[in-house]
Amino acid sequence: MSQSPAATVRYVLIGYVLIPLAINVAINVLLGWLLFLDQESIPVWGFPQSVAMEVVGTGFLLPLITAMISSRILIRHLHSGMVQPILEVESNSGIVSRLVSWVGRILRDASFGGCLSFSVVTFPFLTIPTFLGLLGFHDDSVSPFTLIAVKAVYAGLCGLVVTPLIAAGLLRGANHSPE
């Protein structure tokens, strides 16, 4: 099946940006509501329950679960011809290009180990900036609604980084035979 570049872009925008964004936000709002709505306040820092621990959990689990689901779906769509690989248009010298290539290599078989590696590597890039943002909170605790809002925004932003990266890596990596 022949596919135009515009069709591939549309496929990625809908299936790997808009849909995951809505799902990530909805799941995190629901989890935040179920876990914290009965509490008067939630500490920003601390263990076992705090905003920081929610960031840690989401920063690790969201990339892992997303990679496990999205990579399998995309590989199936590539094999069925529903979507075509994208051509490499830039050299492999840039860090972004190398990252995209690495993602394509480790997720090409959608193994748990590859998905786990992806989550471990993306974790600091997702959590460190968020921890820095948490330093801006003026109080030691927040309301459940503030926590739910933080979870929703954080999950949405994580999804906007993680899911398109998975799609780009696998779509670009599909041009190469397995090593």
C-alpha cells in the first residue's frame, strides 16, 4: 500500500499525539481523583505519598506502559501496511537523530527489556525538570485539586514527548533490517 508523507504525519498526529494525550490526561486525572480526593492536603515532597512521588511514578510507568502498548501497535501497523516507514532525511550525527535511532533499535521487537530500557533512559529527562518546577511551590503541601492538575499536565507533557519519540523511532527504524 502506497502512502503519502502527509498520511504518515496524520497517522502520527492522531495515533501518537492526540489520542495518547487524551488517554494519559484522563487516566492521571482519574487516578489522582481516586487516590487523593478524600485528603485535605498532599505534601509536595516526601515518602510514600507526595507530589514528588507521583512525578516519580508517572515518570517511570508512563514511558514503560506507553512503550509496551504503542510499540506493539505500531509494529503491527507497519507489518500490515497500514502505515509506511519514514525515510531518513538527516545525517546520524545529531543527538536527536541518534536518540530516535536508538529508540527504533531497542523497541523494534517490543520486548519488555527494550521498553524497560526506554523508560529508564527517559526517566531523568522527564522528572528532573519537573522536580525543578516543584521547587517553585511556596507551600509544603497542595490541595487534591492542585495535585490532580499537576498530574494531568505532567502526564500530558510526558506523553507529548514519549509517544511521538516512539513513533519516530519505529517508523524511521523500520527502514533498517534488524541487527
